Amino acid sequence: MSEDIVLDELQRLLDAAVREMNVPGVAIGIVDGDSDHVLTAGVASTVTGAPVTADTLFAIGSTSKTVTATAAMHLIEEGAFDLDTRVVDLLPELRLSDPEAQEKLLVRHLLTHSGGFLGDIDDDPQDWGADALARSIAGFRELPQLFAPGSIASYSNAGLRLLGHLTSVVAGRPFEDLIAGTVLNPLGMTDSVYFPWEGIVRPVAVGHTVADGMPKPAPVWGLARDMAPEGGLLSSVRDQLRYARFHLRGEAQGPAPIGDETRRMMQRAHIEVGPPLEAIGLPWLLTHVGDARVVRHGGNISNLQLSEMVLLPDHDLAVTVLMNGASPLGPQLVSWCLENLRGIHPAPAEDAVPHPSPEEVVGSYDVNLWQNVVTLEGGDIVVTPELRQDLVDQGFPPLPTVRARLGADLLLRDADGHALGRFLTAADGTEFLHIGLRAAPRI
């Protein structure tokens, strides 16, 4: 099948998705060897009807973490610190709730989601002051320490926030200026910004919820300045292709932010993690599709805007997807590209022995911003995320419910047998549900 035919079929999929899946707008970018492809469909806002183009800015969410990490690795290459530098040696004013954890916390723990303190924390969406990040970090003394640094990988927005603050302090520059100077400008990502007043003068997508079966713009922005290191970047699919091309192939318009050896080190496993992933790099999320090694990240701004960034270094392929509404479309498009551009298919799922007493895991598991409420329905485990009431009152949309079967190995598997998460018990006896990459303690 010719490349043109494949891309025409992909465009039809995008057009159908915006009609049938309540996705207002979508952009997909593909690095296919020496070629780049951009396809778009739908609108940036259902109110204005402005079409999504290659230059439309989306909130990429947590893919921003890899940008923060790239800047941190830039400073490491310059000799400012290293992976095993203690954080308190760089930030003597840092206070955590657990003095022992405070003394043992290393830079690598921030990069690998293994700092051990609460990872999902509150933000003030009205605070865009120059000291917003520093004042947020000052509040870390109140965060519960769930496990010892380096012992468990649990997705941590707070950890990457602390890393962003650390890089800013060490560099002596505001975080946003540091990222622009070390990553964005050298890669030619001139349409990637952090501030809403920078985005509003460009074509920018609006996050949407679904009401009465139709998408409509959400009443919340979903971002705050202290979120910048872990999720605050606005970017276009064109800029995301430039970013993907650098991390896939090392190509840059200006001086490369980091060398090839460091770039590859970021994509190697540094700590094991629970399903559906295998390991975490610095801080890329690592897994396989079939026999193909996959280096990926994604983003989700309050279920209003979603992103995917997937690299296959051994196959010279990268795929990025940006959307302004909640939908499973992103992973579906990535899978379609892997199958149709490289013939890569998921490995068959393994049969699992059912757990003899699934009722043992029923209960609530706290993520702070929401609770994962686990119930048992007809032999299935149902995980229902319940947002805190104050977030509901602000207009944040609900998170999706997960239905799965519990195996004797305490893994949760979907209807096709693929692992989604697991239940585990820490050395101190604390029970956790590890799902969505987060280890949430039972309450």
C-alpha cells in the first residue's frame, strides 16, 4: 500500500472521529524516517468554529515533563549537579514532612517518579505570579510521605514540579526562560509557550466537555503557573514534530539541548513500574508493543485536552496526537500508525488465574485530587474515580471508570487480558492500588 493511500485512510479516520466520538478537534504528527506528516480534523472551539491546523496550540499536559527533564539533563551535562546529587544540597531551604526522606531524596528520584511523597497536589489557577512555583514548593512540608525515596515508582506531578523549581534555582533564571533558552529555541519550537497571554495571540485550542451528547467549551482553563514543569506547555503539532525528531534522531535547528549519549540514557529503564508499563526512564515511560521498544509520554489536562508522544527508536518512527476533548482516540491512532506504517501489533494477552477472593480489595484508595473507589460487580472489579467536591464545583469533568478482572497475581486485566494495574502491599503493611501509574494508599 502506498504512503499516500495510507495517509488518506488516516485522514478519513480523523474525520470520522470528530463526527462520531465527540472529539471537537485533533491533530496528528508523524516522523517517518526522513519524512514528516501532519493531519488535522475538526475545530479548535465549537463556539468559534476555527479549524484545527498544524499551528493550533494545544495544552500538551504531562508530555511537558520530558521537556523539563531535558533541561535538567542539559544542566547535568554542564556539571551543575548529577543524578545522585541530594536535592537538599541544591535547595537547602526544602522541607519535607519526613526528615529522613528529605535527607535521602536525590535528583534521580524526581526524574523517575520515585520521590515517595504525595504526587497529585492542589494548585491555585489564579496565581500567575513570578514566585508561584517557589511558593508551591514551600508547601511540600505538608505532603505525606507515602514510601521511602527510590523504593516505589508512583506517578508524581509534585516530583517534576520540584525538579522544575530546582533547575530554575540552579540556573538562576525563571523556569519558563530556562526552558525556552535550553530546549524550545534550539529546537525551533517558537510556537510553544507557557503563559495564557502568550497563547491567546496565537491560534489556540479550547478544552471541551460533553453535555447532552455534544462537546462544548469547558468553563475552566485547567492550568496554573506552578504546574508549568509537570504539565503547563502549550504547543502545536508542528512544534511537537520538531521535539519528536530531536528525541528520536537527535536533530535540532540550533545547538542540541543535550548530547546523543544523554538523550539515549533518558530512554533507558531506570526503575521498574507496574502495568501497563514496564519501566520509567528519565522520565520517559517505557514499554513494548509486540517486540518493538516504545518510549512514550502523554498528557491529560483535567480530561479537557489530551496528548500522546510515542517514539520507536529502533523503527525510526514517532507519532504525536493532540486533542481538545476526552476520548480514547489518541491511543487508537497511535496503534493504527504502528500497525499500518511498521506492521507492529500488540502481543497476545496471557490467560490469568482468577483471584479466589476479589472482595478483599474492595474499598477506597486516595490520590488526593480524587479517590479510586473499588467495588465488585458480577465478578468484575470496578474502579470509579470520584473527584473531590471542590473540583466538581469548579467544573472539572469526571474521570473514566475502569472495569477489570482481578487475577491471582493481584493484577487487574481488561476484557482482552491486558494488564491495567495491580494491588500491592508495602513493607510497612500499607495497601496500595497502583493504577494510572499512581500508587494510591487504601483509606
